Amino acid sequence: MSTNNSAPAETETNSLSPSAPTQNKSNDAQGQFSAAVDDLLDQLQHKFDTTSREMFGKFDDMARRLDELEASLSAAGDGGATDASAK
């Protein structure tokens, strides 16, 4: 019985040996693919960060302009009310 158990084990070991170079190649390919995906994700993150900064800058500028417009309209409304009461 022990000889029957050892024979398949040797066959399995022998069958794994030829596939070892194939596994190394597939590991290399997977490593290259992972590196390419990581690089792509880094590029996308950089673009996203840049776009986010630009958008927030434009939002801040727009908020500043709206505040200035509101202050201008408020000053014009106060000046118009004073002119109307003077008449």
C-alpha cells in the first residue's frame, strides 16, 4: 500500500517541475500588470488631485465675487434708500 501512495506523489512532483517556469513567467506577467495598474492609478490620482485643487480654487474665487457683488448691491440699496428719504 505504501508503494501505491508514493508513486502518485512522485508523479505529482514530476508534473509540477515542468510547470515551475510557467509559474515564474505568469508571476512576472502578473507583477508587470500590477505595476502598470499601480502606475495608472497613481496617474489618475494625480490628475484627480490637480482637478480638485483647480475646482476648489474656482469655487473660492466665485464665492469671493458673489460676496463682493452682494456687498455692492447692499451698498447701492442703502445709498438709494438714503437718496429717496432725502427727497
